Amino acid sequence: MMDSQSKQYQVITQESGQRGKSVIQQEDSFVHHAIHRLLVGLVIVYTFLILFGEWLILPKDETVWCKSAQFGYASVKNYPNPDTNNNPCYYERSIYLLGMSQFEADFSRRMIAAVI
């Protein structure tokens, strides 16, 4: 038994004359490819930023992008653990890294290395 929606779909398919592809499928195909290219582009940009952004794009002078450095590292606490990163700029998100912090970029590099 065919419902009204499948009948309507058949009519669109027959009227389009596109060898079995309907107008709906063609539009979905274009949107699908556009979204796919956008997502692939974002993955490539973020992968580049994760791997090289901290060294190539992020300014070496922390006062340019870090508010804690601009105020003189007022809330820095020293811990006895030598592996602790006491720099508050390490955890501050930056527009140069498209919203990531140095900590997140470092963590992402480690995840990429673990996968490879």
C-alpha cells in the first residue's frame, strides 16, 4: 500500500527526468557535499593549529594575548611538584589558537600521537 508521501516522491522523480535521481536527492547531495567539505576543512585547520599553532602562530610575548600576564601573574601559586605548570597562560584560551588553550593543544597533540 502506498501512502501519499511516497506517491508524491514518485511524481517528483518522474518529473525531474534525471535518470532515477529526484530533485530532493540532488539538493541533499549538494548540501551533503558542502557540509562534508566544511567539516573536512575545519579538521585540517584545527589539526594544523594543534600540531604547529603554538610555535608558529601564537605570539611569544604572553602580554599580547594573556590577561594574567598583563596583570603580572597575580594568582600564581608555587607547588612542590616540578611537573606542575604554574603558568596561568597555559590554561587561558586564545583567539590565535581558535579558542583552544595551550593545555588543550598539548593534550590534542598527545592524542594524535597516541592514535598514530
